[in-house]
Amino acid sequence: MNYRHHFHAGNFADVMKHILLRQLLLALQKKPKGFLYLETHAGRGEYDLAGAAAGDSLARQPEYPEGIGRLMDRTDLPAGIAEYVDFVKEFDRRAGNLKAALRFYPGSPWFARQLARPQDRLALCELQPAECAALRDGAGLALRVLVHEMDGYTALRAMLPPLERRALVLVDPPYEAADEYAQLVRALAAALRRFPSGVFAVWYPLTERARVDEFFAALRTLQPPPTLALELTIAGEYSAIKLRGCGLVIINPPWQFEREAEPLLRTLAQVLAQAPGGGVRLEWIARE
Ligand SMILES: C[S@@+](CC[C@H](N)C(=O)[O-])C[C@H]1O[C@@H](n2cnc3c(N)ncnc32)[C@H](O)[C@@H]1O
């Protein structure tokens, strides 16, 4: 397990994932009843961009300048993006940065923590001991936030259904294992059997279209509830950029979520483009 999110923190893929995550949390909070926010691959929660700023090799250069870096000074962003940028700035200040340039970028757990209401609960799973320890330190003592050093796929089986009978589950694996998709689909199948009404959001990289289409086909064999895929590409299919886009599969998306998400993604496609040919794609993998 070599993956370190460090060099990717704040890149275009994090921007897309964290903006949609905030929108999902806000959508679930339209109802007063509390819910479980379960994260299977939570990461360390806070990323020091100064550590990544120099890169450590040609292959590992910081990616945030082409992600959050492009949004920091803009004043023309729609609310769903502007609020995300404001939270990143506030997080950076609270983490101790007194300079104008961004230094500390929040991971997904802290977007959830920021929005959690007293009736909501967070369960954050991370397998890497050092990353998990950092996450636990950042979490401090909070009654409704539990950090678990464990395999996220085991958590999908063990922690569902939740007591609240409502949950938003974020699955954000590193995709470094050859059988990551197979593990993911098996774990989702088990989770859906236990808790078919949960909202599951699964991040995936767009390097090869065919690989993603196979993933969608595997999901269809589960006969899932309504399932939507939202994709952002920052470069066209024939570009030399390896990670030219990413997506979020949402099982049981909130009512008309695509209507809220699409304009935000269209803005991101414009602001974050790195080469011609990028854009936005919406696909229903399964409809009601
Ligand atoms: C993409 S990063 C997570 C980033 C985080 N969700 C965010 O948006 O801030 C993936 C994380 O999964 C962890 N990881 C790898 N395999 C895992 C597993 N089987 N279960 C739980 N965590 C795992 C890695 O150590 C890494 O921190």
C-alpha cells in the first residue's frame, strides 16, 4: 500500500469530489432526522501543501495549483463552489496559516464535520496507521465522530445498516490494487443487500473509458436502486494527461440532485480545463 494522497490533495479531482460531497450532505440535511456519514477511505483529514509544494520527483509534483489554486481568487463562482472555497480558506486559517497563499487543505472528513448537525454521526475508516493517527489527532475528542483504523470494505459490511436508518457513504479508494474494482463491487453488493436505501457515493478515476464502462456494467449486474454517474473531464480523450477526469457514482441520489450538480460541474469544466476536449457527462446507470 504505497498510496499517499499528499501530492494529489486539492487537485481538480479533490475539488470535484469535495464540492459534490458538500452538496450531498446539504441535500440529506433537508430532512431533520439525523444520519450516519460513513467514509471507507478517509485519508489523514488535513494536507500540508507546503510539504507537497516542491514535489519529490518528476512524477510526483503538487497538483493543487491546477485545482483549488485556480479557484482561490475568483469572485464569479456559483454558491455551491464559493462556499466550498470559503470553507477551505477558513480551514487553512484555523490550521495556523497566517499567509495569503493556501497551505492547509482539508480532506473529505472535515467537509462532513463542518456541516454535521448534532443529530448526525461520523464514522471514518482509514487503513494506513500513520494516516489514521493523523486523522484521529485532528478529530480530537468529539462524541459523534469515531475514527477506525480498519479496511473500508469490511466497514461497508460491518457498519450497515445504521441505527438511524439513514446514511451517506463515501467510498474513495486509491485504485492502486489491480482488483480494486472487483473488491469495491463485491463490498457494494453486500452493503446494498444489508441497506438498500443508503446513499452511496463512489469516486472513480477516468484514465480509460473502457475500464469505467466495465465498472458500470458490473454495477448493473447488482440491479441497484437508481444510480447516477457524474463525470468531469479536464482534457479530451487523446490528451497526454494521464488522469484526465474523474467521476462520482451516486446510488440513491437525492431528489433531482443532477439538476443541482450539473451547473456546478459545468463551471468546474471551464475553470479547471487543462487541455481542449474536456467537459461534463451525466449517465443513469440504473433508473427507478
Ligand atoms: C484517495 S485517499 C482518501 C482521500 C479522502 N477521502 C479525501 O477526499 O480527503 C485514499 C485513502 O485510502 C486509504 N486506504 C487504502 N486502502 C484502504 C482500505 N482497504 N481501507 C481503508 N483505507 C484504505 C489510503 O491510505 C488513503 O489514505
